[in-house]
Amino acid sequence: MKKTIAIVLAFFIVLSVSASKILIPMDELQKNHLKAYGLAYWVLKQEIDVDWLLNYRDGSFMIPSDESIVKECKIRGINYEVINDTEVGFILEEIAKPEVNMELVKLHKAPKIAVYSPKAKQPWDDAVTMVLTYAEIPYDVVFDDEVLEGKLPTYDWLHLHHEDFTGQYGKFWMQFQNAAWYKAEVREAEAMASKHGFKKVSELKLAVAKKIRDFVSGGGFLFAMCSATDTYDIALAADGVDICESMFDGDPADYNADAKLNYGNTFAFKDFKLKMNPYEYEFSYIDNTPETRPVTEQNDVFTLFEFSAKWDVVPTMLCQNHTKVIKGFYGQTTAYRKQFIKSDVLVMGENKQLSEARYIHGTYGKGTWTFYGGHDPEDYQHHVGEPPTDLALHPNSPGYRLILNNILFPSAKKKKMKT
């Protein structure tokens, strides 16, 4: 009888040692990086903590061993390794070494995610909604009604779809003024402005921008790409100044607008001048345009900074990747000229040769924001009307990984969160 009990006890001891944790590697051995983020989010939704091993095998995840998690890895096509207590100990010992640029961050609650986007489908796609869908991370769509009704504080994380916060309808007027989708967009925006008591769409969008600012100030996490980045700051800087020509709002713009901009209102940018010509597909000099970027698709890249994982935890999280060199991609807003970036803004990805930043981060009040230049990390020069990118063809996309780093960022324990 004693022998039988000893055998049973030994069995359970061996079982516990042999299946202590599940390691989700995020190096080149991972066959689906994007789905791996979705798995981490799914585990958090089960109220199970996730260890994010910063810079260990390119930002791997470590999760308590459970058969349901193993099954989910198999269903989603994610590489995983079941490791025992001894192996876990070696990993933690390695990460803890003062001379090693690694850190462990605990992820706790799954963040509640909102995407600011028109409810009707746009004639172009959005990288964030595509990767959230592919990674199987749930999100809500909110727009002007929800923002102005004060619903943003019910969310942890907000993404700004490729919106134009200046009220110029993306400056698509010259090329698409007669297109049915453009006319419908104008009608819908004007109706929304009228509904909320604004005479102009620019006034509506400014009110929305201020509500978003309040969301960040109160502790929210903001992420934006492409034209939603610079037009957001332009709208805040132009508070009380008419920067829209008559085809956008029915009356002439103020040609002294540049002198009246208040850069103290902005998150990221300073000292920029506007491009108010309605025939020009640019909003300001913030964006480094194709005409001034002497690169081709083959050599258009930007490099991620390497931060101290033990001291600069936030940017280290946001830069986790299996490569430090990311291929570039265009958008209406592609890259930020460095001379227009505020001194307290953290540049996380840049093309030093072109003196441009592609990936920047900062704090505002109790919250944070991240701006990422370009439209689609796997479509070099996306055009209106083109089909959306099939992420099943790009499951290891480094450019899309940067988006998903931001998704998990709000889950991290605040301890040691230094920038």
C-alpha cells in the first residue's frame, strides 16, 4: 500500500515538474506571431496572468500550464513549448541578471478596446481593425456619438481610424469630389455636425479631439496611425482658427492661420506650418512626403531603438520584435520630420538618414499615446479602392507586431513602468 502511494505521489511530482509553464516563443521559431498576441489576450480574458518576457527570445510569453491553453495554441496554429520548473527557473535567473537587457512584466486584466471609426464601411481598410480581427482580439466601434456622449472612459484603449480631424475630409476633394462614396461621407459628416449643434464639421471634429484628449488625460491609452496622428494635433493647435477652404466648410480659410496655431495644445508636434492648398494631398509640413523621401520600396526601412528593459520598461514593451529593422510603408501621413517633434516625445523607430521618425510615444496627464506613421505595414503604397491585405499571408509581420504590442501594453502592471 505504501509503495502504491509513493508511486502515485512520484507521478504527480513528475507531472507538476514536467508541465509547469507554457512558453510562447516570439523569435524566428514562432510560425504565427500575430495569433500569439491573440492567445495572450484570450488567456487574460480567462483571468489568468501572463508573463511577458521582454527581450527573451524576442518578447516571449509565459503562461501557467493548462490543457485548454495547449488546445487553443493548436487550434490557432501557434508554436508553444511546455517547460518544467527547472527550465522556468533558468529563464527567470537569466532575465534577472543585471547585465542582461531583459525584464519580466506581468500582464493582468485584458484591456477593453475601442476603435474610433465611421460605422459604415470605408472604401479603404484599416491596419488595426484587420490585425485585431486576424488575432481574434475583440473590440467595439465607436464614433462621434459615443465620444461626445462621454462613453470613452468605459474603455482602456482607443485606436483612431484613419480619420481627418481637421474637417477637410482627408483632402480627397481634388481627386474624388464626384465619387459617390465621397459625397456620402460629406453628407454623413455634415448631418452628424448638425445633430450635435455644430455649424461645421471642423467644429465637430475639434470637439471630438478634445474628448479624446480628456480620455488620455484621465489615464486612457491612445494609439493612432497615418493621418489620424498629425490631423489630431493640427486640430488641437488650430482651436478657434479656420483652416478649411470654402469647398470644405462654405467660407474661406484664415490665411493668417499659421501665426495663430497654439502648439501648447498638441501631443507630439511643434512649430509646424500648414499646407492649406485644397489641391494638395497634405495637411502640413509634419509629414515627410514621397517627393522628399529619396528611397524606393527596396531600401525604405526604419530601425527600432533598443531601450533598457529594466529601466525603460514602456518603450521596451512597445518595441518587442524579432527584428529591429522594419520595412517602410506609405500612408497619407508616412513619417514625421524630426524638427517638428517635441523634445519630450520618445522616438522609438526612425530613419536616421532621412531625419524622420516613424514610431513615437508620449504621456499626457495620467495616460499615454502612440503614433505610428503609414497606412498598412504589408502594403507599401496602398490606394483607395484596393482590396484589404490578407494577414494569413503575413503571420510574422514585424510591422503589425508593433500594433499588437500597444494592444497588450495597458495590461501591464504599473510597477517599474518608467519612460
